Amino acid sequence: MILSKEFDEAKAKILGKILKDCFVCRSRFGNALSSNPSFIVVEKPEKSAIIPDFFTEKYQRAIEKVNEVAISKLKSVPYTRRVSIPLWSPEEHRSKNPVAITEISFLFDEKLHLTAYFRSLECLNYFDGNFHFLSKVLEEIANEAELEAGSIAMLIAIPHVYERDKKRAEVFAEDCKEVYGYTELGTHVIEDYISSAWQSAMEIVYNYGKFKPTEWGMFEGQKRSKFVHRLLVEVKKPEENKLHDKAPFTEKYCLDYAIGYVIGNTFEMVSSSLLKEGEEYTYAERARFCEKDEVKVDQLFEVLQKLKADRCRRDCYVGISRHRDLESEDPPCLRGYQFVGREKKLRGIFYMRSNDVFGAMHANMVAFALLTKYVSELSGFKGYEYTHFALDAHIYEGFLNAVKEILYPEMKR
């Protein structure tokens, strides 16, 4: 995690990271020096005018569609976890220049904070324009919702600069020392296994989390949750030690969930609905064939074809969220995911607006990692890694004792 006070410091550090830890990837725009996914948090975004670029007008139109709904939710329920705005739509797979920012999420924690997911960002020439756009959006939404504006975070799947710009990037770059562990504005954890990642996530929320009310007041034990803001977990060996011995589910349940709810039973192109009777949506339905979409695209199938043809593709993103979700009482927790190739390994990155750490996170990680494994094998990679991001990672108050028993079991005398 790159934690910085100001915008200029964040830009200098991400350029330093790219130049230090880069690999060359070809693209139609020229060879790019790309780095591993980066999580950047800027504590005090500056107020400034938008610097227009190719996507600014497109972004603004997408936000204007749901602007009033988002502001209304934040004004009436500041602690809501449901204000997350998609800028990506399935038809972006048909575009020669798909949007770089795929999702913008808001979360109130004493101040209103903004988090954006970037499938790709050229960090020398386009960092300024994108950051100032986010700063302006945060300022306007916070003012309208009568909340104080807070920090901005950027989760960038493929930060890069072009090889031709290397000398110019060196002028602005500075040494980048990343922050790991818990901070109030974000947490970055690296673990070997999914089981230990789940354990670490529970420890962080249990020990450092803050209490707040939820929108599930009708359920006893879920009226309040203990949460941390922006939890990023990297798993280096997702094939090993997957299940924690205290996992609240069986291996069979997790496999059924992965195949039926997340993947959709096949990797062939899907051209009809995957929903069963009574289902409003599934992650597989949103990824593969969504009846309510004007333009229907099997995004997962498209991503597989792209990776088979070019491991350096920067647009292997699958959007799960839709604008209509802002008015839903049960919007998808998973907003989207992306596959990023580096040499012989494929990384899956999964972005969630909300994640129940005790009840759902472990099963989510196992299922999402399994999807990443299948995609890596089908597209010819020799291994894979898994990255999990939760904007609001929480434990419901009613389950805190169960979590305590897992983390700190009483020793028999």
C-alpha cells in the first residue's frame, strides 16, 4: 500500500515502484513498463478543476445517471455500504478504448471517502487527470450529501509507463516504501494461503474494527457490525492449505457455490439465462448473460479469448455491478474482477464493496481463486495468484464471540 499525504507524493511513489519493479509488456501503443497491482491512498486530496482527458466526459455521464440516488442514500443513511457506482458495462468488451476506471465506491467513516478501481493506468501522463477527476467527484458528492470529504484510494491492477517515457518518468519518481498491515485508511496483508488470509482478516477486524449500524436491522445479531475500511489481501499460494479448520462451510458447499453461482457450469460461450427459479441475479449471470442488459456479452468468455491471444492484455475485466443496483435492497457485494498476466503466472483480482469476513469471505476467496485457477489453465499459464479487496470488511456483532473462539480459544487446564 502506498500511503501518502498529497497527490504529488503518491504520483512520485507509484512511478518509483514501476521503475524499480517493472516487466516489459507489449501493446498497440508501444512497449509498456508494467508493475504489480498497486493500492494507493491519498489522505488529503487537493481541490482542483478537472483536467479533461479522453474518458472524462464518459465518466461524468455514467455518474450523472445515478448521482441523485447516491446522494440521497448518503444523506439518509451515511453509514451505508451500498453506494458504489459502475463505470464499466459489458459492452466495453466491444470498445477499442474501454474505460480505465471501472468502479467508484463511497464509504463514510467520520468523513466521506472515495475508492476507485482501475483496470489499467499509465501513471506518468494520465495520473493527474484521473486523480483530479476523482477529487472533483468526491468534493461534489460530499458537498451535496452534507458530509466532509476525506481520502481517495486507487486500486490499480496494471500501473505502467511507456518504455519511450522512461527517462522522463525518472525525473518525477522517488523511492517507494510500501506500508503493510492495518491503518485507518487502508490495510494491506500478504499471506501464503487462503486459510491464513482468512485468519488474518478476522484478526484485523476483530482487533482494530469500529462499530457502526447496518441496514440489516431486522436481523438479530446483524444490527451492528465491526468493520475496517479498505482491506486488501494478497494470497501467494492459493492452491495450498485452502480451507481453515474452523471454516463455516464444507468443501462441497464451496465447490457448488463456485461452479453454480460464480462460474456458471461451463467455459463455453453462454447465450441464455443462467438464473434458476427465484434468483434475482448471480455473479455468473452478471458475468455471462444478463437478461436485463441492453447489450448482452459473455464477459468471462471474452476474457478467456483475449488471454489466449495475448497475455499482456490490460482489459481482461468482468463487470458484475450495474447502475440499477444503487436502488436495490440487496446489490451484489462483488463489483467486478480482472485477470492480469505476468510471465508464467496469472493473477485474479476481485473487488468487493462489502464483505462479511466471518460468514462469507472464506468461501468467496476459495471460489474466486478456483475461477482464477481454471482461467489460468485454460489460457496457458503455469500458475496463479489471488488478490482480494473489500471496501467494507466486517464482522456482524452477533458473530464476534464465534470469531473470538477461533482466534483466541480457551486452553483446557
